[in-house]
Amino acid sequence: MYERLAAAGHWLRRRAENILCAMLFAMFVVFVLQIIFRYLLNLSIGWTHEISVSLWIWIVLFGSAFVIRESEEIRFDLIWGSTSDKGRRIMQIICSIALVVLFGISLPGIYDYVNFMKVEKTAYLKIRFDYLYSIYVVFTVAMIVRYIWLGIQAIRGKAPEAYDPTKASSGV
């Protein structure tokens, strides 16, 4: 059963990476279009900037929620790497509790604000802001679930990975 869940999770993560790559490619294409229209055709178009900014918001939050692993997150490695497994477990439990509480407290306000933003639309494409910023609600819920899981893992005795500079990656 665990193997099937792990395989499904791996497949979902790969699809999230595919979606993230598609968004990045779309942002690049729109950026190139913006350059062509502005500097070659001498036409100023605003919708390309609007799409670029919108995609950037989605890329950052979607990627943080579903693609970036915990070990790839930015952290203060000077302290993290110098502690024992027990010390990292304690730090993980403290951080997990703090982040779950903070994200949990902010979630109703985030949802209310995003829901309130349905009265506003973007300037060129007329995309409702609640659709545009809905990814922040998804990001917040994903972070709560992630840190509940990491906290439970740490309580059960699984220490978070120590930082290994030989395995450093770009995160994507």
C-alpha cells in the first residue's frame, strides 16, 4: 500500500513539475512577445506585462507548494547543519508548530481577502483578482499540510536531513 501511495505521490510531483515548466515557458514566450512588440514593432502592449506578473505569482507559489522539497528550501544552515539528529528534530518540531499556527491563524483572513478581491479585475485582460490570487489560499493550505506532516515525522523520530553541500541543487 505504501509503495502505491509513494508511486502516486511521485507521479503527482512530476505532473506539478510539468505544469510549472509550462508556466515558465509561457512566461518566457510572453516576455519575448513584449520585447518584439515594444522594440521591433514600436507598439506598446500591456497585456504581456500583466500575464508575466500573473504567471510569476503562480510560478513562485505553485512551485513552493508542490514542487520544492523541504530539503531544497532556504534555511540558516550554519545552525541546522551543526546540530545532531535530535537537535534537528527539535528544531523541526518547533518550526512546524510555529508555521502551522501562523498559517492557520492567517488562513481565514487570507481567504476573506482573496474572496473580497472578486470585485476587482486586472486592467487589460479583466481577470478577476480572486482567481489570480487564489493560488495563495492553495499555497497556505499546502504549507499547513506539509508542516503537519514534517512535525509528525519529527515527533515519530525521523530526523530531517542534514545539509549536504555536495547534493545542493537549484531547487527545481
